[in-house]
Amino acid sequence: MTDPAQQFREAFGRSPDGVWAAPGRINLIGEHTDYNDGFALPIALPQRLTAAAGRRDDGLVRVRSLQFPGVHEFSLEGLAPGSVPDGALYQAGAVWALLKEGHQVGGMDLLVNSTIPTGSGLSTSAALCCATVLAAAGLQGFEPSPAEVARLAQRAENDFVGMPCGIMDQSAVMLAERGRALFLDCRSLETSGEPFDLAAWGLSLLVVDTRAPRRLVEGAYAERRASCEEAARLLGVAALRDVGADTLGAALERLPDERTRARVRHVVSENDRVLQTVELLRAGRAREVGPLLTASHRSLRDDYEVSVAEVDTAVEAVLSAGALGARITGGGFGGCVIALVDAERVDACGEAVRVAFAERGFGSPEVFTALPSQGARRLL
Ligand code: GAF
């Protein structure tokens, strides 16, 4: 990626006062558990977004992105949900969340550049919100803790953008460490860095960006969340986190319909799979994580109903080419598949996906390997 400060100079004709970077993420396991107060295990990607920012003294925020045309401008004065056009929505949400919580924010020019594939469910939006919170606060000489930035960025998406996401993506963006997976308890917000030394294990993490258009994402996501909250209410618990895998059978009997039972079955079994995965990683038994990934996929496909044909095709293709396990990652309805594979099977798995996609008449997928990378930080 070329120098973000130089790009800022070219865009705005002056030097930036600061530059921040925020990565994309993939979630190893623990999907649709975050808003159920459960567990997740994401890593940060090497692909990242940079935000170069320069102060303005007129209360305006001007945003340029090298991935999208045009300059988008909004005023700090009267900033409110619904008042900003799409081109600067996430940046405005981040600024709004800071203002709403009583922090000082000034006008700024902001240049965004990203190597995170957009529209692939790799959390460009969380990276953008986190980077903007960091930039807007940093220009005022204020450095919120990484966990605080994650919370503000989630608030921006929930209350400004209108996406009722949990806190997994923002936590991964802010708190992930190089070479480790981030074990996240979404109730206590406690985190720990877990061993994820793929090279030492002779393994690779393959990412298949199916490039399937992500359909119905926000409405269907909100519907899943509402149905989990309703199930928790019916079961008399604060959140589905409070239903243990050992009492799942009894809990399911108390639910009124098969669809709700399936949603609960996914969330409860997925939390259990995260805990099992963490135990295996700590014991250095990473290969045994494979079947848990595949079980997670089947659960997301059949019980949570967030998969699509392209994603299922990629999962089955890598498994038939010898992957140890594979699953959809992220919110679903399109997006990416991850697979845990022996390092020497990477090419064969990638080829198997390409062949399967060509046979089914799907567009070309993007296949790459990922190493766990560092969370967001200030570069300049
Ligand atoms: C999306 C959301 F933004 C996350 O909060 C999480 O719920 C995820 O879907 C599913 O695990 O990425």
C-alpha cells in the first residue's frame, strides 16, 4: 500500500496531522454468538484500511476514499442519524458516537484507503468506524483504550447506521494480536490471545472470497437477532449464553416452534464449539479443530440459515480436496469461507474451489491465505 500521508497530500494539498490503520477480520469460530452474550474467536487480517486525517477549524468533515468516487462532506453541527448521505455514513456515525458521549471533536479532512475486499463480510465497516474514532479522537489529543474504541464503533453502527451488530468485529479490529487468535467473552468483554501459530503446526488458513452478492443482509440479520432475544425471554434467561450445551435438550422442549428451536440449537452448540476450539488450541491439537469448523458450518447452514449456494459449494469443494475443516465466516448471506488445511494442500484446495465454481456457473472466487495480524494502531 502506498504511503497514506502522501495520498492525503495529493487529495487535500497539505500534510495530515495523523495516520491510523485498522485491519479487516475473519472469525475462526463463534458465529452469531456475540449478540447472545456468547463467545467468539476472530483474528485480524493483514489486509487493512488506513485513515489519514488533518484538522479543519470550520466544523466540517470532508471524506475521500480511494475506493469510491467523490468527496463527501458533513457538518458536526446538527449531526444526527439519518442526516448524512451514504458516502460518509460510517465516518459520520463514528464522529456522532464520540460527540454523543461528550467527547470533543473538531472538523477534519479524512482520506481512507483500503486493501480489505469490500462487500465480502471481512468487516470493512468495523475497520472504518474504528479508524475514524481513532482519528477524530487522536486529532484532539485523546486516546481512548482499544476496548473503548470498539464500543464507540459498535455504537456508531447500532445507533447511527442502524445495523444491530454485536461487538465481535470491532473487538477483533481493535484487540487482535499478531500470531494469536482473540478469544472474546462478549458478556464480560474479557479477552485473551490464544495460540495460533499456523506455520509451527504445518497448517494454513485458506480464505475463499466467494464474491457472491450479499443478499438481504441487514433485515435477515436483525430477524435472527430478534428471534434469539425472544427465545431467551421465553426461556427466562438474560441471553442464550445462559443455556448450557448440557441443558439444550430441555430448553428446546420449552420453545414453541421448530424455527426458534433451530436458532437456539445453533447458538448454544456454537458457544460450546468455541470453548472446545480454545481448549484444543491451548493443548497444541490444532488439527482437531477442523471438524468443529465443519460442524459450525452445517449448523449455520441448516439451523441458522445464513448460507448461500456459492458458500456451500466452496465448503464442500475444499473438504473434498482434503481440508481439515471449513465454514462460512462472518454474518453470512454470501461472503467468505475459511478452511484449515495442511500447508501442502493449499493449492489443491484453491483449485478445487475454482473448478467447482466454474462447473456451477458461479463467478470466479478470490482465494488467499491469512495470517493472524495486529489490531488497529496509529502509524504517524
Ligand atoms: C456480523 C456482525 F457485525 C457481528 O457482530 C457478528 O454478529 C457476525 O455478523 C456474526 O457472527 O459480522
